[in-house]
Amino acid sequence: MSERMAPFHCPYCGEESLEPRDENPGAWFCPDCLRSFSLKFLGVGAPRAASKEVPR
């Protein structure tokens, strides 16, 4: 398994021509919409303590 999983498309414009940015782990650049974004894997499954608070 590699350290960096590549996203399949840009979350902003949907294009697939993404380039990794070396400044930060998980950072990507989309040359089509000129946006940079980062991805972070948080885990699998439900959170440990579900909040009972109703969102507003």
C-alpha cells in the first residue's frame, strides 16, 4: 500500500488531471480550475460518541 492515495477527480470542478503538491502530505492541485486542496483520511465506521444535539 502506498503512503499517498490519489483522488480520482477534483472536488470543485470534477476534472481528473490532478497534480500532487509536495509542500503538504495529501495536498493536490487542479490545473483546470487552479484550486489547491488537501485530503485527510479520518477513519472507518461510525464516530465513537454520536452527538444527540439537533443541527441548526
